[in-house]
Amino acid sequence: MDETEQQDRTEEPTERRLSEARDRGEVVRSRDLAGAVVTIGVLLSLVLVTAPLAYGAKALLQVGLVYRPEQLVSDDVMSDALASAVVLGLIVLAVPLLVSTLAAIAGNLAVGGWIFSAEALTPKPERFNPISGLKRLFSLRGVVELGKAFAKFLVVAVITWFLLGYLALRFEAFALEPSAQGIIHALSVIGWSGVALASGLILIAAVDVPWQMFDFKKRMRMTKVELKRENKESDGNPEVRSKIRQLQQEMAKRRMMSDVPKADVVITNPTHFAVALRYDDKKMRAPVVVAKGADLIAAQIRAIAKEHDVITVESPPLARALYRHADIGRPIPTALYVAVAQVLAYVFRLRRALRQGEPLPDAPQPQIDPELLGPRIRRKEHR
């Protein structure tokens, strides 16, 4: 990515772009932090297991250097000795190896987290392009990496200078001690010296981690064109969105029509509006609208109601008010409780009269507030 293209990237990265970058294996990584953690972990393990390590090293030397004539009678003596030396060496180095492995994992997971990407393992021709390599070398990122390398060199050089002065006299004293004791002291001093040396690397890592985060976020930025294209892809083509809305409306209409046979009553205008209501006093605190429609849809609701013997009540003001102020699947507005209660009471009396052969009751004429006959207003619903 050249400087001109980078300057055009002024928009913050979207979640989709960051997710795609992660799929490609592009996350924030700090090699300085990982290296410092591994170095300190290994050196600390050497310090903590100095005595076992010293005696293990002594035993390993004894196995390899002690001459035993009786072993020469076997042709397999060399292979056996080598195998035992390898096993002993692995035992001696088990703790440092385990710690270094765990430290390497922790150091890499500390920034960027766990990720596996097969795409990152795929060879890319641009990685072998010398021109691209030169561009990366002389880019701002390359200059920063060069500066970090020089800073690490200075830190290591200064700490090493002071350590050499401190250790010079110590190693002279170690030469006068018994072998095992001398090895223990030498390993301890070397370990702590290494920890001091590696601690300097932490200073570099403390600067490198924020820089890597800043650089990654900068590389992930998008141009206005990319952001616009991604938003269009995410939201979909307008024609596709329109088709989706149409399908959703058709599905909602089919679901609504399938609920009409479950209604207790259909209130009509009688031709322009139709609203189907259902009420179960054991499950509902108020009647619920299961379907509503105007003109052609109203006619379909009336036809389905007739087919399934759902009682239809003609009440133009109430039908108009319910159509304008009630929502499908929701309780009716509190302002219409009395009017709807009159209709439901009539429906229940009508059913009983039909079952028992009694005279049919008179249809109600609910009184509706004139405000409810106009445009939809804010209302308090019974939830």
C-alpha cells in the first residue's frame, strides 16, 4: 500500500473489515513482546531450578565421560549410552523447555489472541517481489522497525556492559568452589543477569505494543468509496430490499389470514374495513387484534370468517377506529374497551341463543369518541 493510497484511507474500519482481516490472519502482533516474554520465562525457569539443573548437568557429564571397561563387551554400548544421555538431557531441560513453550504461547496470545488462518499459510507472489520488499523497507513502518532494532541494540549493549563488569569478579570466585556448587552459583548469576538483560526488552515491548495497535488500525482504515461499497453490500441492493419487503409482507399476510378462523368476531365497515378480534379471559387481559385490512384484504377476511362460521358484526365507527389505532397481534387501545366489550357480549349472547334456540339479541351500536375516527393518535396500550 503506497503513501498516497494510505492518505485516502480516512474512515474507521468496520466490524466486517476487521473480521475479514482476522480471517486472513491479520491481527495485532508484537514480536518484541513475545520475544521478551519467552526470554524472561526461560531465564526465570533456569533461576528457579538452578540446583536440579546443576546436578542434572553433572550427572550428564559423568555418564558421558566416565570410562567403564565392562561396557565395551557389548556392541550396543554406544547406542545405549547415547539414548541414556538424550533421556537424561531431556529430563534436565524439561522445565526450561516447558516454560519456554508456555511463554511463547502466552506472549503471542497476549496481543491479538488465538487465531488460525489457512490463508495466511498460502504463498503469495507479492511476498517474493523485490520491488515490494524495497517499498516496505523504506516505508514509515520500515523506518520504525529499524529504529526499534537500534533501540534494542542500545539497551542490550548498555546492560551487557554493566553486567560484564559485575560478573568479571564473580566468575573468578566460582572457579575456586567445588564443581557442583560452582555450577549452581554460575547458573544463578547467569540467570539473574539474563533476567536483567531481558527486562530491558520489556521497555522496547512497552513501546512496540501501542505502536503495533496504532499501525494495525491505520492499515485497516477505509476510503470513502470502500465504506460506501461495503454499506451497500451489507444493506443490499434497493431492488433486492424491495423484493424482501414484499415477500415479508406476503408472509405476514398469510399468517394473518390463517388466524382469522381463530377469531371470536370480525367487525366490519361493512365494505371498506374488517378487523378480527380474539379474546380468551383466561390468557388475555384484553382482546387482541388477529387480523385487519381494508378493501380487498377486508373482503378476504370477511370471506374466511364466513367460511369458518366466525360471527361478523357490522359497526362502521368501531371498525374504522380499530383499523386506524389497533395493531395486529397487540391488545386493543384502552379507549375502545367499552365498545369492544359491548360487541363481545353480543357475540356470546348470540352464540348461546343459537345453541338454545332462543330469540336473537339486538346488535349493539357502540359509541366511539370522534377523535378515534381521525388519524392515528398516541395511546396507552394494555400490555
